[in-house]
Amino acid sequence: MNAKMTQTSEMLSQTTNSSGKRRRVIRIVLTAGLPIAVLLLSFTLGRYSVSLSQMTDIIRARLLGLPDPGPDSVSTVLFNVRIPRIAAALLVGGALAAAGASYQGLFRNPMVSPDILGASAGAGFGAALAMLLSLGPGGIQLLSFLLGIGAVALTYSIGSLVSRRGGAVLSLVLTGIVISTVFGSFTSIIKLAADPDNKLPSITFWLMGGLSLVGLDDLAILAPLVFIGLIPLLLLRWKLNVLSFGEEEAQSLGVNTARIRIVTIICSTLLTAAAVSVSGMIGWVGLIVPHLSRMVVGPNYKVLLPVSALYGATYLLLVDDIARSALTMEIPLGILTSLIGAPFFIVLLLTGKRGWD
């Protein structure tokens, strides 16, 4: 009898170990293999076909200082259009997903997204105002970025006054909703005052989100801002685990919750405002990607935050591939992310995935 029980126990242990190994393999494939596959696929998609062999030959020639093999048009498409757009999709998607994951941990709420404190609404108003004033692309990005930062600063200031305790979580969230509504109304006023034949279509198309106009100059501004916002979050990500237990528990463990909250808000706002100033309004990335990452790697922010950034970059790159390849005309990214994100989130709600209990 004891021998049978021992044999059964060994079989169960082997089954558990085998199941654990399969899960680890799946995680490795999803975390490393999928992003690489999507990246390689993205180079080949578009109105102008570029094969992987052509891309490899051209890049190798550039690195070795040799003449470009093949037509000049292929090199022009690759370096002036496709590579900047792919890099922008990676940066914007990673920034929005990392900001969303950070906010969800900070506020201990799975429904929180990067625009919870008004960054997206402020940036959208800034871009619409810049277009109304006929500012150039640089002015649009600058005003969008500054007003995105300003909207969150206004939210934090008013939230701090309301709570009278340095800005409690609930006060920040409620104030953020109000500020977002106000800036959304300002944007509507701008659209009402804009020239319906010229400026209004530009404002409307920008607010729907897209990467069709991104160039190397945009990347030179976007990349440093994303890394400046992302690096502190990665260095402090273990403290988000402590904050998820609650403010009193975190303080009892020696964590300065007020300081961590300010740093997280500043860095997440920087990521969101920088992304929106380049890509326009792209929703749902910062809401659903952290949930997807949590399903794969669990709720530990030491792993969850970098994986969320990686999945966000991969997800937006894949959506951008669909946007520029599915139809003869380009589909705005904000439309696609909403069409994909909303049903996915409903599935999450219906299946009742755990991770916030």
C-alpha cells in the first residue's frame, strides 16, 4: 500500500514538473520569440514590398560602408519610412504599456490606464490648439507634450488640495477624471472653431492616432524621453509590489509612499505625454497589455513591468502592421486598438482572471 502511494506521489510530482516546464517554455516563446517574429514581419509589410533578404543585404552593406545592393527606392523606403515607423511603434507601445502597468500598481486598480490623470486629454488639446494656430510639426509636438505634462500637474495640485494629505489616491483619480473632461471640452471647442475644409480634418485625423508622419527627427526627440521616463520605473519596480499591499502596509515596511507616488506619476506622465505628442490619441494599449502580461508572468512587478513594456511594443507594432496593410487606405491606430481592446477586455471580465485579489 505504501509502495503504491509512493509511486502515485512520484507520478504526480513528475506531472507537475512537466506542466511547469511547459508553462516556462510558453512564457519564453511569448516573451522572446513573438516580438522577434513580429519585428521581422513588420519590415516586409507595406505598400512597397521589401523582402528579408533585401533588408539584410542593405543593412549589411550600410554597416560595412559598401554601396547599396539593389534599387535606391528600396533603401529609401527602408531607412526613411519603414525603420522610423517601426521604431516609433515600439517606443510608443512600450511607453503606454509601461505607464499603464505603473498606474495600475500605484492605484491598485485594474481599470486604470495611462490617461487616468489627464495626460492624453491635455496632450490632445495641445495638438489641436497648435493646429488651429498653424504651427508646424515641431510646434504641434511641443505644445502637445507641454500641455500633457501640465494637465497632470494641475490634477496633482488640485488633488492635493482636495485631500489635504499630499494627494490621496481617490482624490487624484477623481480629479483626473474632471481634468480630462475639461480638456476634452476644450478640444471640442477647438474643433468647432477650426476651418472645416482644412484644419478640422487634420485635427480629427491626429486625434484618431497614427504613425504615418513619423520621421527620424521625431525619433530623436521621442527615444530620450521614453528612456528617461522608463528607467526610473524599472529601477523602482519592486516598490510597486509593496504599494499593492496598501499604503499603510507599505509605510510599515519603510517605503516612502508619497515619494514613490510622485516619481511614478512623473515618469508615467512623461511616457504618456511623449507618446501621445508623436502618435496622437491611441487608447487601450496601457489598459489591456498589463492584463495580458499579468496572465503570462504573474503580478510580480519585477517581471511584470519590463514584460508589459515589451508586450506593449510588440502589440502596437502588430496593430500598426494591420493599419498600413489591411486596406488600400491607412486605418487610424486609435480605431484599431479600440476594436481589438474592447472585446479582449470583455473576455477578461467574463473569464474572471485573477491577480488583483
